[in-house]
Amino acid sequence: MPGLRELAERTPPRRERYVDLLRALAIVLVVLGHWMVVVVTVGADGLTASAPWKCCRGAVRSPG
């Protein structure tokens, strides 16, 4: 598997690396934004809105 330096050297000089950085950041922001979306459920009390990270509290154990 080629290293990072080798990949950078094989990149054509006309390629805009700053635009590549912006694309990568945009992908990360989209993934985080979708993860942070509020979850709406219908229960006995009607509509309930909650954040997805609240439902998983305690689901992941810390090593030890």
C-alpha cells in the first residue's frame, strides 16, 4: 500500500489540494450532522423527540 508521501507525489500538479481538503471536511460535517439529527418517536405520551446519543448512554463500556 502506497504511503501518503508517495500518493502526494503521484497527484497531478493541476489538482487543487485545498478543494480536496474542503471536500473531505464537508463529508465529515455531513456525517456528523446526520448523526446529530433529532429522533422523533410515537409512544403512549404522543410524539417524543430525543437526540440519538442519549439513547446509547451506558451502551459502551469502558475497559477496566
